[in-house]
Amino acid sequence: MRIIIIIAFILIVGSLASALFFMMRDRGKTPNMMRSLMFRVGFSVALFIFILFSHWMGWIQSTGIRMGP
């Protein structure tokens, strides 16, 4: 499960980096930057839904926040 989440984070950061690259190279004249940002949002939403589904299926457990000693 950790590997899947780590891969998703790498995809999200890679998409953000490619958007930055296209912003610097194309200066917003081509739709490449917008496409990269749309992929980033898509990856983020997919990761969130996957985490919710994994919790519902019991594949991951929430530990909560411990208060006090």
C-alpha cells in the first residue's frame, strides 16, 4: 500500500514539475502547462479516492491522534 501511495505522490510532483517546465519554456502559449496541471489535479483526486476506498475495504487502518500520555 505504501508503494502505491509513494508512486502516486511521485506522479503528482512530476506533473507539477512538468507544468513549471512548460510555463518557463512556452510562456503559456501552448496548452501543455494546463494539461500538466489537469493531470496533477486528476492524480490528487484519484489518490484521495483510493485512500478512502482502501480505508473502507480495511486495507489500511486509521491510528488517530493520541492525546496525552
